[in-house]
Amino acid sequence: MKKEKVVTRLKFYRTSVNHMTQQELADQVGISRQSINAIEKGKFLPSIESSLKLARFFGIAVEKLFYLETEE
């Protein structure tokens, strides 16, 4: 069975699209800057609630922000 991992595009949307710091994003969505950092580095998977808040903030589907990638 192939292994899958969650990939995030949070840093892309935060920096390239919205030109925000981690702290600015954290303040807007109500989660900590440390959580934003850990999510961007792939060290932490956010809760469904936090994932939905982040996607809503950027005005995109959650699947555009987080998706599964098959590891070879």
C-alpha cells in the first residue's frame, strides 16, 4: 500500500497571495503564530476547525490549502 502525506500550501497563500506575516495571519484566524509555523513546516496538522477557518480566510476550498500526496 502506498503511503500518503498531507501537503499544505499555507505559506504560499500567506506570503505570495496575501503578503502577510505568520503573526498577522494568526491574529486574523484566531490561532497561534507557533501553530502557523508548525503547519507550514509540515510538523503539525491543524484541526478541521482551524483548517476551515484558514480556507475561509483565503476564500478558497480547504482542498486547495491542504491535499494528500502519494509518497513513492
